[in-house]
Amino acid sequence: MNAKHLLHDLFSRAKGEPFRVVYWDGSSGCYGDEGEPVFTVKLLKPVDIGAFIENIALAFGEAYMNGDIEVEGDLADLVALALRNIALESSWRSMGMFRFVRRVTGGKRRSLKQQQKDVAAHYDLGNAFFRLWLDETMTYSCAFFRTPDDTIEEAQRNKLDYSLKKLRLRPGERLLDIGSGWGALILRAAEQYGVYAMGITLSQEQYNASLDAIKARGLEDRVQVRLQHYQQLADEGVIFDKIISIGMIEHVGKPHLKEFVRCVRKLLAPQGVALLHHITLRTPTPEYAQHTVSWEQKYIFPGGYIPTLPEMLGHLSEQGFIILDVENLRPHYRLTLDRWSERFEQNVAKVREMYGERFVRMWRLYLRGASAAFRVGTHGVHQTLVSKEVVDSLPLTRADICP
């Protein structure tokens, strides 16, 4: 059976929104449910069926980046359909078909130098690039929407306050932000909550921008940022009243999760609390996918690994943490990614001028594919509040933090 017939067989098994495929020889077919196609996939060159069978996420992603595949419509619709069809056909599934938007590696220990290189590969693309499509605070994590009509600026300010309120900060306390990004949270914490805040990052670009922001606001006596790994800081023996980490655990890697949790415990004061905010997978990565090279792993987040919620809670419990509160913000991340995608497309000409067409297509696929993953629910984003000891000073309800 040739490549076209194999692909036709695959597409014919899909269930869900109708879609159209135009093959390289000019023929076409309609698949999925009956109705007007939601999107059209144009295969401009013959497909390497072996590569698609081995890892369709990588093969499709690279073909799209290279311009060998075009998609008319929203890429998120295509990825969402693929994710919903993962379990439909075991024979195809065992060959790797419909394996989309999964960061499944991170299984090997990485040296500190390698971790720094992995972080730099993503976050040191340049502050000018991220400024094109992030909000004015340069907050690069799930926002918090009071309503779907909130702007990304409003939603990111909501998220900063919502997260900081969960810590029940008191003036004069010492706050640590592990993976502090461009510094928005530590600046907000010092200005609005009267704490002494320290942020740590492995990104040189984020570090430089954070220093500039601290100086510009005259907060050198209350806010500090370091270009430092969390383990190095833990080895110094310093402690903090409150700790927060937003969007950083995804970069730790599976073999380092226990080590990360141990460091958080070491850095936290006896009566302190910590808030961990990170993406989660709904179910563990299937065994057949453990050793594949995913597209996102190769091109977007080298060294990354997304744990399940039970996996993270297990590490926390093993280290003696008390789980105080757990919340899933999944719908908020889909809205966040949709806003980022809109702003990215509004500035796509500038991005193309900076990095070229292949880069544009790579990031478009990343942003839309991630939105689809949160839409379908294969991914969530959880905030988990923990303490080292029994803490009776916290309010009995969430009423004080509700926006």
C-alpha cells in the first residue's frame, strides 16, 4: 500500500469535525463527520510515510515548518481533532499515529550546564521577540481571566495578584520566586504587598531585563534577582517565609523533580507556605511514547517534562509537605494562548524579519497546538499550595483571595 493509500486509511478512521485533505497529486478527500470542512490540510509534497508512522508529531511539525504542508483554517482545530482521536485505533496508535503536542522526554538527568543551555534555547531568543506578543509586564505563563473579555494585560495582573494572595503575604516577609522570568511578580510583590522579594532565573536575557526594571522602579533595597539555579541557592542555607514558582517546574525534568521539591523544602521557613504553579498531563505518558523524540521537545522546550498532578503530589508528600489547596486553571491557559496567538499574528511580519519564515511557522504551530491541548483537556495547569508544618494561621476559606 502506498503512502497516499495509507494516509487515506488513517484519515478515514478520524471521528469529529469534518476536514478536507488535498494530496500532492491534486486529488482530495473529505473526512470526519459530515458537513462543511472546518479546516483543510494541503500536502504539497509526497509524504515520507515511514517518518509519519515513527512519530507523526515530529514529521508533521517539520513538514509544516518547511512549507511542505499548508493548513487552511486554525491549526488548533487540527491538533484538537488529532488529540481526540488518539485512542480510536490501537493498531495505528502503536505505530505512533496521532501523537501530537506531547512533551514526553526529560527522562535523563541533565547537568547544571545543560539545564542552563536548555533554558537559554527558549528564553534567550531575545527580549525584543517576547515583547512583540506578551503583555506589558512580560508575564509568560497562564493568565487569570475574570471574564473571557478581559484583555491579556488585565488577566496577567489578575494572575499575579491571585497567586500572591494565595500565599497570604505579610509586610516584611521574605519571598522567593523560583523561575522569576522578567520580574513582574517580584516587582508586584514588593510594591503591593510590602515584602522583600528575590527572584532566580537561568536566563541571561530575563536576568538583564529584571535588573533594569528593578532599577527603574527604585526597588534595589527590596527586590533582588539572581542568575542562579535553585539547588545552588538551597546550598547557601538561606530560608524564605514564602516561596512561589510559576511555569518553571516544566523545565526541571523527570529525574530532577524529587530534587526540586527537596530544595523547596530546604529553602522554606518552618511555618512558611509555597505555591507551585505548573502544567500537568491528565494521564501518564504511554509507554510506547516514552522514547520518542517529540516535535516540541526538539524545537521549543529542550529538556522539558510535564508531570501528572498525582506525580507532583507524590513527590510533595514524600518530602513531608502538607497539601493545603489544589486548583486547576486549565480554561484560563487556553484563553491565554489564544490571546498570545492573536498578538503573535499581529506582529508576524516583524517576527519573520527577525528570524525567518520557518521560525514563524514553528511558533505558530507551538502556540496553536498548545491551545488545542488545553481545549481538549490532555493538559491542565495546577496551582498547589503546600506547607512544611501544620499552619493554623490561614483563613478557613478562599473568600479573601477570590477576585
